[in-house]
Amino acid sequence: MNNLTVGIVTFKERRSLVQDLVQKIRSKFPETVDIVLAINGNNEELMDEDYRQEMLNLAKSYKNIYPIFCPEFKSLSKLWNTLVIFSKTDYNLILCDDTEILNVNIYNDIMNVINSKNYDFFTINYEFSHFVCTKKCLHDIGYFDERLSAFGYEDMDMHYRYIKKHNKNIQNIFINGIFNKATYHLKNDKIETFVHNKPKFCDEVVKLMYINDPNGIIHPMDKSPITKVWVDIQQYPYEMFARNNKHNVSKFEKVILDE
């Protein structure tokens, strides 16, 4: 069985991007690799019925695509967490819907890293537009912070928390032929934004969440040392317990407690 799931978050204005990306994944990955689509609603809008039907038709056009629909807007942190929680594999390749894949060997390149390195979390080409993480790693860190309840700064916060927990940076690998097209102009119009159409809300949250601190953590996205002053709690506390015991539903052996 494949030990990799591809997860993608998308929304109405990016329908053509995700259709193109799914086609490229299916042409370059084995069709046995699951694709989980998190299909977001737009802020303060009802889900467009034509769009919903388009995404259902996209999922029906290929094998092993599983759509998750959000009737209303949800944060990128929540949807990234959901993609990993809903997958059936330990390793998860999370892609932005405006990722371009030109490398015909992309699947083998990623699996070679998974099989030869002991990386539980790694970015590709220093981009969070395409990263791989394991279920256990994400659980141990506490998942992406859902108080960032729009989109933006998820990567910065995850870098910080990974360094704080493991005393090292998130690993990075270089793979040719995969990059982000940065289609910032395709956006949800009912979100107040600033640079690169990032929500103003998340910018203000981060200003409260972090402070400059000469004794803080320096990570790859910021040269100034910072400290997170908001307390992190364990989100989805029972996920690993459920995963460790899922085999007990069909044939009970013993309850496996959290490590």
C-alpha cells in the first residue's frame, strides 16, 4: 500500500488551477495514491452550486479522489489539519492549488526522500506551497494553529513551534520541476487584505501572538528573534489514540495508550 496521500486546499476562484493540478498529479503519481481535496467556502457567501457540482465531477473523473466540502469559509490551518487527519497514510504531501509540477519523476523523488531519510516534516525548495509531514509529527507539535482563522503565517508559526520542540529547523529538500505560481490575484473578495492579499486579521493576530525577544528563536522566515507569548494547547488531543487503536474495532487485542 502507498504510504503517501496528496492533500490540496482550494476554493471557487481557483477552480481551473486545481483541475490542472489534479490532472498533473494523476499523470505523474500512481492512481492508487489518494488525493484529498479540501474545498473551501468563500467568506460570507453561500457555496456556489455550480462550483460544488464541478468539484464533484472532478472527483468522479479520477480514481481515489476524496472531496471534503466546507459550506462556509474555514481557515487554512484548519483545512491543512483536516487533510492530514482524514488521510489514511502516515506521510502526507500538502500542495497549494497553484503549485506547478513539471517533473515527471516527482513521485519517485519524494518517495526516495521518505524511504531514505528519517524526516518527519520537510519542505520542498523552501516553500510551504509543497511540504510533507507525518501524522505523528503534526500531532506532537499540536497541529497548525487554528487561531490563525483565515490564512497567512501558518508556515511561520509552524517553523517556530518545530524549532522550539526539536531544537532544529524543519528539513528541506530540493526537487526540480515543482514550484508555486503565486496567483495572489485569485482571491476571496470578502476578506480585508494587505500584502499579497493576506488577511489583515491574521496579521493583527500574529502581532499579539509573538513579541520580539533577544533571547527568542530565530527561524528561516525571520532574522529577528521572537517568542510566542500566546499559550499553545494540544488541538485534536485524541487523534493519535484513535489511530493507534483503529485495528481494535475489527478484532480487539488491547487498548494502546498514547505514548
